Amino acid sequence: MTRTSRRVLLAGLAIPSLARAQARRPLRIVIPFPPGGAVDSLGRVLADRLPPVLDQAVVVDNRSGGGGLIGADAVAKAPADGTTIGVIGAATLCAAPFLQAAMPFDVARDFRAITQISDSAVLIGVNAALAQQRGWTDLGAMLASARVNPGAIRIAHAGAGTVSHLVMSALNTQARVELTLVPYRGGAQAATDVVAGTIEGSADLPSALIPLAEGGRVRLMGASSGTRLSLLPEVPAFAETAGLAGFDVRSWNMILAPAATPEAEIARLHAGIRQVATGSGFRDALRPLGYDAVSSASPAAAAQLIRNETPRWQRLVQESGAKVE
């Protein structure tokens, strides 16, 4: 074998070796909220199950702040080489552009959708003893009471422009009632006040209210989805209540990558994440967090979901009158 042919052979062998080395670079999952919350837990459940599927180490990177915008921006501006993805929520992708005076990124231009990963909804939970006392057997009964006594029923939410605030503003509009919406800094204090009877109820994600309902201290009146959540089949959807036909607001999370990520990497990540997301272990791990596990049939279907949902969230923002400066 000549010296030239050896060099050609060695170069040929080096190409797959280099590819394998690159494939083994850790995958970073950006979580746009602090450790300990439901979205962080969702990201970590995914991160724990991906390494054997992708043959790749996975690390979690919490980039909190700005209601999710800082973490999302970190994904948008990351190297587009298949080593960074983010768990980004519906409110950040579909509502924030209509809430914020200025956005650090453009959703359509700066991201590539890989797959939806979770689905949930906002719940209304009220003090159980109060519900029994006032005959609030379901959401319809509570809304009937609100029509008789405008402003008398106070419902906590997580602050202007949050999912819970947007949902409750839309409920007031569509049901033609006047629930008094009270902003709280956190779901924990709101839950404490609901249990104590200081405030009648709270609108929050399932992870905050399910434990209280299981303990009998809070009664779940309804979920903001168009159909019942599979993890809470006994809780009616808002759309089942008279006057709320068609009401359907779900709080979902999407896995995104930087826009210029190569197609082959998007396909690889989609296949791996979908394999995890369709497993019973992943589904069971998400239930205590208040999420249904879902996955998109393709990256194109995931991108279409964002496009389809954006007008709905725009209307929610307009109905709420919320703005974030």
C-alpha cells in the first residue's frame, strides 16, 4: 500500500469516528423556569430517559426569568448544531408576542419545532366547605351564583398576562359574569388562602391544585380544555358548561431547537423524544405533575400547532386587556 493510499484510508476512517464523537456531545435541555417547578420536573423526567435512546449524555440548564422569555431566548441564540433544545410553553410562544412591548426573538423565525411534549389545562379549585355551603356542585352553579352577586366570588391567579389570568378573563367574557380576579405572586400562597377560606378559589395548573383536591380541602370545578383531561377524567371541561361551548385553552409545552438546526438533527431528536414520550413510564411520571404526555406525529405537525394556537392566544390577551411592560 502506498503512502498516499494509506492517508486516504485513514481519512476515510476518521470521518465516521468524528461523526460518532460529535453525536456523543451532551444534549442541553434549557428549562426557562427555576428548579423545583412542574416545567423543571417535566424537563428532568425527559432528560433522565433520553440518554439511552439518543446514545448521548443529556444535561438540564435552568434559565429562568422574564416569564419564560430568558430561557426561550437562550434556545433561539444557541449554536444550531443539534446540541441545544428547550421546553417552551404555549404562553411564551403564542401569548407573549401580544403581551410584551418588545420581544427578544421572533417565534416563527428563530425556532424550529420538534414535538409537543405535554398537554394540560388551567383548573378552577374552590374551598370545598364553601362550595358545599353555597351549593356549587359544578362550574355552572358557581357561575350562576356569580351572576346573582357580581364581583362577590374572588378567584386567585398568577399575575397579569399569565395563563391563569388569560383563561379567567376569557371565562368572564364568554360566560358574561364578573368574577373578581386577584393576582398572587405564587400558587402556594393562593392555595393556602383558598384552603383557609380567605379567598373563594384559585385558577392554577393541575400540579398546584390536585394535591389539595385529593385531600378534600379543595373542590375542582372545571378544566379550561375543550375535553376532559385524561389525568382528571372526573373533572368537567369548561366547554361542558352551558354558555361555554367551544371554550378550549390548553397549557402545552413544546420542544424547540434553534431555527438553523440541520434537518437530520431535527429528525433524530424527534424520533428519540417521541420514543420516550409514547412510553408508559414517561406518561406515568408526568401524571403527578399535572401533565398528559403527548408527542407530535412530525416536526411539521408541531409547527402547525403553534400557528393554529397563536390566534386563540391573541384573542385571550385582547379579552384580558393585559400588558407586560
